[in-house]
Amino acid sequence: MVTLDAQMRVLRTRLNASEGDWGRLEAEYTKVQEQYTRLSRDAEGEIIRGARLVATTLARLRTSKPLMEGPYDVVLVDEVGAANLPEVLLAVSRAAQAAVMFGDFMQLGAIIDNAEVGKADRADVKKWLIPDVFAHCGIASAEDAERHPGCTMLDVQHRFGPQIMGLANAIAYDGRLKPGDSIRPHVESDPEILVVDVDNLGEIGRVRSDGRFKGWWPAGALLARVLSDFHQTRGERTGIVTPYGRQVEATLEALRDHETGTTLVTEVGTAHRFQGREFPIVVFDTVEDEYDSRWMAEANRAKSAFLRDGIRLFNVAITRTQHRLYLIASLRRIEAAAADTPFGHLAELVRQKQARVIRANCLVTPTTTPEDDLAYLTGSFTGELAELLAQHVRVEDIHDERTFYDVFADHIASAKTSIWLWAPWTTTRVKSVLPLLRAAVDRGVRITLFVRDPGDKVQREPEHQGFLTDLRAILHTVVEVNVMHQKIVVIDERTTLLGSLNVLSQRWTREVMVAMRGSHFARKMLEHEHAAAFSRQPPCGVCGSHQVDLRRRQNGIWYWRCYADTCPKWTPTGRGQWTQDIDLGSKSVPKKIPSQGAGKRS
């Protein structure tokens, strides 16, 4: 103990003696650091002043004093249409002799992140911050570009083939684009444009809306993944382009669930991210189903600025292509489009057989389809895709009441932790499914069911309400939803069943369910359906009843509503009854909700 005390006294003495040196060394370090910073800054300026060529970004230019000081004889600004006008003016002001700007008036402009700026009703904002360089100079079309004395059109392209060039000419460039010497037509066995038609895919082909023009869908994520794998195995790089960030997220989740074993990386992004880039293969997921038209289907040069931007987005997406372009969309939506829209021009290419159609419901081929019916696929391009799709999904063709339910029983028997069910109606099918669900609950599996509320004329029938009572006696949670059409099963947050078949009421009709395996995609589906939030059903705040259903207002707000006729606030009209809003965050509230029909019983 004495020895340790002596050592402590020695160390304290040394520490006190070195305090003066510590302050001196800190001051010397600060002085050297300042000198280094000054020299490095001067060195950057010296290098720039002596350089023949300096390459930088507009953002770096305005934040770096040496870059701003230059000097520069000539300034070249590339992708000028995607830049803010003040940044472009700042850059060209650095030129001593000349400034040249390169860009495309029919590609996407700069993103304005500040919503207040975008909505500002001020003349200076509208003149200097909202328009891009081309709009500021009055260039909105190929004819405007030709007439403008300061504009030169580079009209020869060396990237894509004649079909894509024709489509771009029709929607954006009024026929001005010409092919370079290296451009050759594709042979019949190597199509340049393929439309992947998602009609008749049921629930998998329905867009989950995030607003009037936005949304995401499982079909696009699944098909884009399959097409990417198809070309990766051939050593071809693929870019997947889509209008909406939510679809980018869904596709990335689908890609994470599947490893291809190749070193090639499939890139997924919005058209803004891919502007100025190119890929041998482009998959353009338009997120357009057969039920409602959205941004890409309604894009038009002659209407609002928003719809004109849709034309520009469509143009950016298709012109990233070097060799082959896939467009994932509803063929019915394409064929119904106005002639002066991108979809209208695409429909004309289909009619002229300059664009080939692949029907996704042929790719999603039921395993029970007779071999004769599959003969036309053998050895064909579509056949290869169908085989690849089979690696991702398992499909059951419901041509009687046994085929699917044998498979469904296996899924329920394999469940270990959770089963989520969206089944609009409960009919006599419940009798055969109930023992399977009871066995799963006995194993410790938590089961949540979403079903239509008694306001539905089918579901309110006494027999169907009786089946629902049987289900309530077994399942952990039963949530009644007003006007729901989803037909989904998610098992253990890993296997997702999607399609047009209602698992608790299916009878007589021929339907298809698709089983997709992958935890990322399953979680994405549960997240979109707000499964966790919607499963927390509260009792009525007035009478305490559990006769509470889930509803959605026209403004997109979801809420709980008591429908018990014994509640003091109950009224025959439904007005004035107890309600409670559900807070899902701002992303869950779209600006406008498209109308939805009551759906068809299946």
C-alpha cells in the first residue's frame, strides 16, 4: 500500500510539472493546423489556376472559393435541364469568353424540395426558381428549339434501336431524332420493346394506392425481379425504373429475398435517379393496373405541368435503354389511352407489331395446366421467363374446391408464429378451414383475420355472421373492415399468398393464388396493409362494445367506428356515432382517394 501511495505522489508531481508544456504544445499544434489548412487551400487555388481543364459539380462550384475564382475561358454545363436556374447562371457567369449548356428540354427538371417554394405565388420565384433553363428560354418543343437562335439541336442518337427511337419521337421529339450509322433494327427473335401485360392477375396485379397518382404493386416487384434474373444469367446489366419511391422500395425488398449468384448488380430507382445514365436492359415498371389510371396513363403534353412532367418522366425511362425495353403495365389501360399520350403511342406500336406483348398470366402458369396448353411456350422466350418465374413463386390453379385448399392446409400446418388473413367473406368454406386454424392456434400460432363488416349485404347474412362467430371463438383477433377487397395470406412473415381467391368463402369459380416466398416482401406487404396498427382494435369509447369496424374517410384518414345499436350514440344513419382516428403518419394520407367499388364476391 505504501509503495502505491509513493507512486501516486510521483505521478502527480510529474503531471503538475508538465501542465505548462501541455498548453505550449496545444498552441503549437493549433498553429501548425492553421498553416496546413492555409497551404492546402492555397494549393487548391494554385492547381485550379494552372489547370487546362477543371471538372466539378454545380453544388461544389458555389461552395468553393478557389473554384469560383477560376478563371475560366469557357464554361460547359452538362444536364442543364436538371439544374436550378440560379446555379446555372452562377456557373456561366464564371466564363470569360463563352458558355455552352448541354441538355434536353424533354427530360426531367430540377427537384424542388421546399414545398413552399413550389407553391409560392410570387413573380420572382416563378421566373427564377420554378422553370428550368429551357422553359426560361421559351423552349418546350423541338420546333421551339429549332427556332431559337441560341440553340443547336443534336438530332442523331447512337444508343437505342428504331422502335424506341420511334416511341421517343412520337411522345417527345416530334420526329426529329435520327439513328446513327451503328443503329440496326432488331431481328424478330430479339424484340426491342416488350409490354408485360398484368391484366387478370387478381390481387397481385392491383396497385396499392398512396394517392391519386401514386402507389405500388406486387406484380411490378415480382416481374421486375424475374426479368432482372433472366438477363443477369446472360451477363446483361439491368436497370429497373419506376415513377414512385414506394415501388422502388417494394422492388428492392423483392430483390433482397433472392440471391442470383452473379456479380452483376441490378439497380433500381426512379427516373430522376437514372437521368443521364444508360443500361443494356431497362425494365420500366409503370405501376398502371386495369382498375384505375395514374400518372403514366394520363401523362399529356397539352395539359397541366404535372401531366407534362409525366411525359418527361416516361421519356427519361425509355431512353435509358441500349438494347431492350420492358414496360410492365395493363394492356387494357394502354389500349384505352388517348392517341396523343405515351400509352396511346405504345398501343399503336403494339397494333403495328413493333412492340411485342407478353401476358403475365401466361408467365404465372398454374402447375396443373395440361402439357398441351403449355406447348406454345416450349423453347420460346416466354417459356424461359415462365421457367424462371417458377423459381420465385408457386402457383395453384383452382379449378375445383380441392386443389388450392390442399396446398393451403400445408401452409397452415407449417405455420410456427403467425398467420395474417384478409378474406372479405365468411361462408360455408369456414367449416373445412376452421379445424386447421384451431390446430394452428393450439400450437401457439397467432392468427389475425380481416373481414368485411356487417354493412356488406353478403357478409351481414345470419349464416355468414354465424361462421364469423365461430372464427371469433378461436382466433386471437378479428377486425371488421368497411369495403375491403384484399385477398391476402401472410404466414410467419415469410410466405405471402396473393390472388383472386377468398380463402374463407371460395366456391364454384376458377381462381388463382400465387405463393411468394421471402421475408422482405412479406414484411413490405404487412407494412402497406398497416397490419400491426389495424390489428389493435379498441372498444367503443362510449359503450365499451367491441362491435367496432375499420373505415376510411374520403380524405384518406382511417378510423374506428362503433356500430353497436345499444350504444347511446348509435343512430340509424350512422352519423354521430363514436369514432376514433388512427394516426399512421403523413405518408399514409394520400391527397385524393380514387373511388373503389364494393368488389365482386368470389
